[in-house]
Amino acid sequence: MQTEKEWMRVMYEKLNEERKFWKVFVFGFLTFGIYEIIFWWYMIQDLNTACGYMEKTDDDKSPNYLIVILLSIVTFGIYRHVWYYKQGNRMRTVARAYGIQIEEKGSTYVLWNTVGSLLVGCGPLISLYLFIHNVNKICHEYNEARERELNEHADPVSDFGFDDGGINGGSNGGDGGFDQGTIGIRVSKTGTLKCIKGVYKGSDIVLRDGEELVIGRNSKMAQLVIGDSDISRRHCSIRYRASDGYYYVTDYSSLGTVMNNSQKLATNVETRCPVGTKLTLGSGNNEFILE
């Protein structure tokens, strides 16, 4: 059986804060650019996660690296400079929110990539070195913030009565708690959110009549926390109403919530969903059934 703290460690995967410039340079050359693509793909994912933790909106979120490459090609390299400028300023702003200082701003990377390229072609390498170094700093602060939450026994689902006890006739007499299989609430069952795909796969989350459950990436905004990059800080809310036996779902996200594989829910509009409705969050890594 997992304790609450161990479960949180599973959800809050530590970001890579030790990326090395020489690796992307050397292994990228030896693998004809394949390593570089993989390196950038995961670095951008971590960048979005670390910055997104402190940002109030997803407006500055970076697309994945393949889209960055494609847009750079069709704009003859212009988008690449725009991307560096936007993400550089983004890191500088987020660094202040974390309580640290990053000297480089967006224009720093653009200048190294353009004017600096005249210095025997070294400018883009310096820009890459600085960018990697600053992503590492942001990821380190994110990891530290998550570790503090663990040490303070932060509970992302505290409003719904989770504890470390047994369930289904376990040590608590079946009145609550959670383990690797099922998540329960210490009240009479009225509605159930069943996870069929994602970090909570195989878990049942019991909903009280009229109580709202918020799903999201930020533990300060949501009770059910999912750290995936396609999940918004406050992604959606679910409420069960026993009087009519329906669920009421509201989407707040940038990547959306889809009902029954076809209907994308309107943003900031409460949608009535019958029992048996399937909800797909973001790009589809997390799916739930309203039972």
C-alpha cells in the first residue's frame, strides 16, 4: 500500500535539472541530429511544466519541438527567433516568481543567434548554452517547490477526505483512504469518477452530492492533481447532482475536454452529462468515466 506522500511522489515527477550543453552538441553530431531532437523535445516539456507551475495562464506555453521546427522552416527561420525571444522573457519572469534571478532576457538569445553568428559561428552555441543553463535553474526551483509541498504534507485532494488508511474492508473498516488501486471518500457513495487512462488509471473517485471536484495541474487550484503538460492548472470541474442523477462538467482549459470522443465541451460553460459519459482531458493521456 502506498502512503499519501509516496503517491504524491509518483504524481510529481522530478524534472531534469542537470542537462549538459556538451551532450546535445556532441551526441547531436554523432547521431546526425536525432539526439538533438529528443533533447529539445523533453527540455521543452520540462520548460512548460516548470514555468506553468507559476503562470496564471497558458498564453506563453511553448508548442512541442517538432512544431517549433516546422514553423521555423515555413517562416525561413523567423519563428525560431520569435520563439527564443518569447521563451527567454518567459523564463526571466517566472524566475522572479520563484525568487531567483535570471539575467538573460529574450533579446539576449536573439542577439547571440543573429549578430553573434558573425563571431566564427559561435553565437548560436552561446545562446544554446545560456538557454539550457537557465532551463536547468527553473527546473531546479520547480523541484524544490514540489519537495517543499511533500515535506509540508501538502495534500492535492485534501478537500475530498483522502487518507492513508485501508479501503474495501481494510484497516479503516472501509471508510476512506487510498492505495494503488482505488481511491475512496469517507461518505456514502453518490457518484463515481472512474479513471480508465492516465496517472490514476484503475482508481474510483467518489463524489458527494453537489460537491465540486476540480482537476488540474496546480495543487493550489485543483483537488485532483495531474502533472501532465497537456493539463491546465485548472483544467475542468465535475459536480454530481443526486436529485436528477446527472453530472455537470465545466471546462476551463486551453487544450480542452472532450465528451464521448466527439464533442468538445464549451469553455467556461457548465455541461450536463449523463451517467456513462467518457471525458478525455487535453491530448488524451487522461480519461475518465462518469459512473
